[in-house]
Amino acid sequence: MRTYTSLSIFAASLVAASPAWAAGKGISLANTDFVVFLGLVVFIGILIYFKVPGMIGKMLDGRAEGIESELNEARALREEAQTLLASYERKQREVKDQADRIVTAAKEEATIAAEQARADLEVSLARRIAAAEDQIANAQAAAIKEVRDQSVTVAIAAARDVIAKQMTAAQGNSLIDSAIAEVDAKLH
């Protein structure tokens, strides 16, 4: 294997030295192009000898594996975030539905309470109207009784005056005696 490597380096140096041949200087250490080429070939040879391309490949493979694992982790985190987002959106919909139900129930309760208050007010008004009508009827009956009593009093006074003017003393005494006899008959 070393012979193949040495031969390949020599062949590459001959091919690369062709510009040096064209310049007319040949293969010599005085030709700077040739010296730079030889340094490059030796550097590449040292890199190959110490298996640097393999190490670089391993490093690149490790880096690729690290990137791939980070991508897989990012995918998993993204899926978890999407699941969490869907869960929160579902919970938000549930809370919104519950809030709508609460508002609807509150409106129904307010309507029922308003109807109940209206009915209670109507009952209260009917009770007050009935009490007022009773008071009016009582006041009317009292007024009628008072007017009757007053009219009886006035009629008695008028009758007394009329009787007193038309009756003589003898007629008055006979009326008194007959009244006393009537009372005496009713009491005994």
C-alpha cells in the first residue's frame, strides 16, 4: 500500500510539474511553483497518513447525528405543543360554552324573577285596591248613617216643632198619659 501511495505522489508531482517544465526551469527546488506543489502534496499525504479525512468524516457524521437528534426532538416538541394547543383550544371552547349556558340560565332566571315580581305587584295592588274599596264602602256607610241620623234628628225636631205648634196643652197631657200607660203595659 505504501508503494502505491509513493507512486501516486510521484505521478502527481510529475503531472503537476508540467507547468514548471513549460516555464523551462524543470524540476528543481529553485522553482517556487514546484516547491509549493511538493509542500501541498506532503501536507495532503500527512493528512491521509494520520487518517484525518476519516476523523473529519466521523466528526461530520457525529454532527449530522446530533443535528438529526435535535430535529427529532424538535419534531416531538412541536407535536407536543400542537397537542397542548389543541387541548387548550378545546378547553377554551368548553369554557365558552359553559359561559354561554350560564348567561342563558341567568337570563331565564331574570325573566322568571321579573314575571314573579310583576305577579306579586299585581297581587299587592289588588289587595290594596280591595282595602281601599273597603275603606271607601265603610266611609260611605258611615256617611249614609250619619246623614240618616242627622235627618232623623232634623225630622224629630221638625215634628216636635210642628206638633208643638199645632197641639194644645190638653192634647199634650193626654198624649203623655197615653204614652205612660203604653210603656207601663209593655214593661209589666
